Amino acid sequence: MASVRSAMIPVALCALALASCSDDASETAGPDLGGAGGAVGTGATGSGGTAAGGSGTGGGVNIGGGTSDGGGGSAGAGCEKIDFLFIVDNSVSMQDQQAQLVAAFPNFIKSIETTVNAGSNVHVMVADTDAWGRCNTANPWTGIDPTSTTCNAHIKQTVFDECDRAWGAGVVHPAGQYASNKKCGFPAGRRWLQQGDTDIPGAFACAAQVGTAGHSSERPMESLLAAISPKLNGPGGCNEGFLRDDALLVVTFISDDPNYEDKGTPQSWYDAVVAAKKGDPKAAVVVGFTPAFPTCPGTATPKGAHWAEFVAKFPFNLHASVCAGDYSSTFAQAVKVIDESCDKYVPPVK
């Protein structure tokens, strides 16, 4: 097994005592993965590193990076494209975390553009953690708790696009309490952003404010697998054109839920992501903001340990505390991990 490099970076203690919004409610059906998941026996024993302390024994940020044994790439290696996928918890306790993501994004994407070779050819998409949440709409769609205070006038009176309730579809019209409550100005027919689009930071800020009217059973892993599935990315799919075979995939997921509500296991989620990237575990970078840290309050089990296990399986990864008061330093570290991964990436031969 190749040697592992790991670094520990202190971050601020929680500014607020966050409480998970989960209850026993759950969606009646999970996403149709359309064949995205397959058994890929690479695991965490490849040439990359794993995140030390990822299960909650460490501090604020854990990094898993590449190795010094020369096994990461070959002549002509290096990515020319990056697909950024952000999975953002839209449950009732996530207002502050969404604001911190929005605040950190402009410097993050600017650093990607100026630091990473592929920074001039990126796709950016936001998805939330459910299919549909608490509220009824004018469609009519029925929510799980339409009397909730999270169900504001906008979400009640609006007719939404069918993709707005597709699990894993890119968010372009956030609605409900603390959401943007408007269409985010994405190009017609596209639920993701790319270079040349007008005001990418502004459009991202609109989409990432997914609000707090989401389902009380947060399932970021199911949303991730749906977002990269052939069903959503193929012709006519909600995310058509987002996921590119020859691009590095960078997944960032953010949730404060300490419970295990996603279907599947860390291994099956890992296998599905690797299968979507043509069997190459180095074709994906995973950044996870979870409660699996001593600095996060609460004693619930597993307190995000299942997500920490998932993150650590990838050769290039970053695991950070969701309850840190500022995400800027974490995203600065993410740029370094992405840059190294991009340098070593070998696109599949067509």
C-alpha cells in the first residue's frame, strides 16, 4: 500500500449549537440510479491517501491526498475539465451553513480559475438532499408538512418545473423559508453553470440558498448518486450535459444531520461514484462537511461517521467540520487537493 500523507488544520469551534432537524419521516422511494452503481473493487487501498481521524476523532479538517511514489499519473496526465457538484442539505437547521457556503464560493472558484490547469473549463451544479419537502405548491404537489412555518407564500403559490422535484436534479429555483425564492437566471434548458455564463458567483449564490423547507429525512448520498446517474445526465435528463466522461468530478456535500438515513453503505456509494467515472477512483475528489468531529455538538449515533468513512475511501479527499463558523479555510485547502488531483488525472481513452 502506498504511503499516506495527512494534515490537520485547526478550524473555529462551533459558533452555534446546531441541532439536527431529522425525524422518523422518510421519502417513500429512493432515486432511480439508472445503473450508475456497480461493484468496483478498488477501495481505499489504491495509491491515494485516506483522511486521518475521519470518523470524528480529529479536529476540524482532515485531508487525504496523493502519494510520493509516482503512481498517480503518467506522461501527458492532467485534467482539462472539472465538474463541480455541490450537495446541500435543505432541512430546517441549515440556514447558517448555506450562508457560509455562499460566502466562501467566490474566492474558491476564483482560486480554481487561477491555480488549477482546468479552471477555465468547469461545470458547476447544486443539488439538495430530497425529492420534494414539506410544502404544498400550486402544481399541485403535496409536501409532508404543509402547515410548517418553512412553507412561505412563494412556495405555496408557484408552479414549478417537473425537474424541481427530481431527486438529484440541479437546483435552479429554490423556494421556502430562507431560500432565494426566485429563478436563479441559469441559461435556458440548463441546470448547471459553465464558463461564459453571466455572473457565476451570483447564480451559484441563488441556487445554493436552497432554504429550509426540505424533507426531514436528509439523504445527501442518494442525491449524489441520482445527480450523476445516466438517467439524469443522458438525453432529455434534468442534468443533461453536466457530467463529462473526460472531466475530473469534484463532489462537495454539506449536512449537519448526525443520523444514517441514506440507503446503501459507504462502500456502495463509493462504488457508484467510481463506476460513474469509468472505474477510476482518482477521477473524483470528495469534500465532505459533516458533524463527525468532537467540536460538533450532540451525541447521536453514528454522528456522521458513515459519511466520514465514505469520504476517506477516495484517494483525494477533504473531510471538514460542518459546524465550523467559516468555510473559507476549508475551501482554500480544497483548492490544493483538487490541483494535485487534476495534475495526476488521466482522462479515459475514447
